[in-house]
Amino acid sequence: MKILSASVITLLGLGLSLGLAGCANVRGPAPAALSFYASPVDAGPAAIAQPAKRGEACAQNYLGLIATGDASIDAAKHNADITRVASVEQTAARVLGYYAKYCTVVRGE
């Protein structure tokens, strides 16, 4: 009976440590249980367009096991029919390591 109790406690401890390990991550300034941030990206010398349109493309991660989406600059441009880029920004959100979302926002014409 003591072996069964020790096994159950060990499994619960393992499950808890995996749950708090922060499996679903996005890159960011510092690891945190809950974080939301945005950062600009250098669009290069061709950044002469007016920011009239806004396109966004996102990718999500669940538990570090399932990742979906396309957060590329091309996908964001396509979503807003942008041909000339004025600026690029990346945003990210992370919730307790269970869910993470990473987006690319493109402005242009």
C-alpha cells in the first residue's frame, strides 16, 4: 500500500511540474506566467509606403504539443492585399505555458 501511495504522489508531482514548465512558449523579453508584448521589425530600405492597410497573420501553440497557423510577413501581406510594406511589428501572448500566440502585423499599401 505504501508503494502505491508513493507512486501516486510521484505521478502527481510529475504532472504538476510538467504543467508548470511552460511548454507553450513564444520568444520574448523574459519568461513569465502571463505576458503580452509587441516589438517593431526593421522593414528595410523599401519602407517608403503609407500605412493605409493593416494585415495580420498569427500562429498558436497549445501545451507545446500542437502548433497551428502561419505568422509570416507574406501571409500578413496577403491577408490585407499589401504590395508595399511601410512597417512590420510582431506581437506575442503567453498564458501559463498552456497557450501561446505569435502574430506578425504588416502595414502598407
